[in-house]
Amino acid sequence: MLTQIKDLAEKLAPRLIEIRRHIHAHPELSGQEYQTAAYVAGVLSSCGLHVEEAVGKTGVVGELTGKGQDSRRLAIRTDMDALPINEQTNLEFASRKPGVMHACGHDVHTTLGLGTAMILSQLEGGLPGNMRFIFQPAEEIAQGASWMVQDGAMRDVSHIFGVHVFPSIPARSLGIRYGALTAAADDLEIFITGESGHGARPHQAIDAIWIASQVITTLQQALSRTQNPLHPIVLTIGQISGGRAPNIIADQVRMAGTVRSLHPKTHADLPAWIENIVAQVCQTYGAKYTMNYRHGVPSVQNDPTLNQLLEAAAKEAWGGDRVQILEESSLGAEDFSLYLQHAPGTMFRLGVGDRDRPYYPLHHPLFEVDEAAIVTGVVTLAYASWLYWQGQ
Ligand SMILES: [Zn+2]
Ligand SMILES: [Zn+2]
């Protein structure tokens, strides 16, 4: 079966590169993936899949019906949106839209979803069970997955695979992470209200700027002294504003930041822990506060069983030296985690780096991928899917 899948992938490679370049040249921002979605739907239909459009606003779902009795359903999720970045690569298929660029590799992801669907729909004898191909919009604004789930994309799904390109892994290799792949990312906003007064007479006022600085310092120190250092947390206050003049004590400060964590219990406990510190500092110095805490996407926690299956598939297809077991999580975020609230799954990192040239990071205007990664990606996904149906 691996040979059949590899042969199909090699035969399809020129077409897949054409697809990827078409999507790359016509990027669309989060929530506006109309042309991409129509293009994806067209390719899926031509492979004989049952296609549903406008799922999760601009998402697409393709169903490949199995020929056997297995009642499980395996899903593969890819994302389709681009970023508000002005591409500077000078590639012949560079973005035709000024200010919009596929700088996160979602053009490659979409191609991988389509390529895997093409291969699996052509397998002799078909698949024992049903597969769902989920093409989501708006990953970059961490909204698309929740739109897809709300529209039923995870209904009857037993397991799900996801993939993200990674420029620091060389092309033709991939990385598998056991445990947490990405962090939970929450939004934090704190308003501190003191009392205005003359800059020369602090004893007659309540200085909101100084109290805000105490809040930030206490939070950072308490993180290091009261939280388990093996459960990482990053708290970044990225915005702060307050005050009207150099000689007036400020009565209002607004701070906003991002809170990243890997451990689910830490993630659940953080809002109350932060608020307790803010409250204590404010109370000590007589200020009032309000705090808004919004849980963003949770951490991507990969399923160990599906990881083992993926690792076995990748090692058989490419050999052990092309499969990296990733030692570290990332404190980046990925809304793939929202699908994992409905079924176990795993997301792997597909190498797109070039050994001979320096790579540019994701979200960089010079970001490029080595297109050899496309065959690596589709074969890995198709063969792992095949192995999934062989086990119970
Ligand atoms: Zn991105
Ligand atoms: Zn991305």
C-alpha cells in the first residue's frame, strides 16, 4: 500500500505544485476565503467527494465514503487563510494581491488536504471507513475552528489529523510532538482607577500609574515564586496607557496583554490567580480595578495513540532519520485545539526548510517553502490514514 501511495503522490506532484502556486498567488484574508473555498470545492468534487460549502462561513468540508464496514470517521483538517503582509519574495507565483500573503504556509496546508483526498479517493479497493476533509477559514484570527465546529464539522468524527509547516525543520523531514504542541493563549485587560492630584502632592492622591507598575512587577515575581516552573506560563503586558500631563497624578490606567500556558490545570486556574494578585495590590494602595479575562484557544494536546500511528507511518515511509521527535512545545497558539475538544487527534510539523539557505520564519514577508515537502506531507497523511483503518 505504501508503494501505491508513493507512486500516486509522485504522479500527482506536478499538479499539486500547480495547485499550491495558484493558491499562493491568490491569497485571501481570514474570513474572506471565497475564491479559495470555491477552488477547493471544485478540486474535491472532481475527485468524487461529497462537498459542502459555506460551512463555518467560508469553510469547505469534503466527505470520502468508505467501501467497508468500519463505522469510525477520520478527519484531516487544513486551513486556508493568508496574512496582511506585503510579499517580498519575487517568486514568479508571488501574491498578486498587494498587502496579502500566504506567509504561514496555509497554501501548502490546503494543498496537502487536497492531495491526500486525491490519493485516498484513487486507492484500489477504497477505504474501509469514512474520511472527512475539513478546510477551515480564519485560523490566523483564531476564529475559524470554532465556526467549523459550530456548523457541525466534527459531528461523528472519531479522530483528527492536523499539520503545520515548519521552516526550521528541513524539507522531506517532519516533527512529531508527544504531549502539548502549542500553548493556550488568553487575552488579559486590566483597568486601574486611582485618584487624580497634583504631581507634587502624592499623599493627597492615589497614583494609578505607580500601582499599575506594582501590579506588573508583582505578577511577574509571583509567577516565578508561586507557580510550578515545570508548567510554563508567559504573561506579557503588551499595552499600557494612562495619565494626562507630567505634573498630574494619573487616576486611570489600562493594561492589556497575552497569557500563554501549556498545562490544562494551570490554564484553568490562571484567571483567579491573576485577579487575586491584582486585587491585593490595588487594595493595599487604595485603588479600584476591573479585569477582563478572555480564554482564547486551549493548548493543542496531541493524542499518544494517534501519534504512535503517525510516527510508525512516517518512519516506514521516510526512515527514522527524517522523523524528529520534538523535545519542546511552542508557546504559540493554534485553534486546532478546538477540534480536540470533540475527538482525539494530533498535529505534526512538516519541514519546509532549505538546508542550503537561511530560512525565514513564519509570518515573514520573505517566507518561502521547499515544495518537496508537499509529497512528504501527502504521503505521510495518506499512509497514516491507511494505517488508521488497519487498526481497531
Ligand atoms: Zn500563522
Ligand atoms: Zn499557520
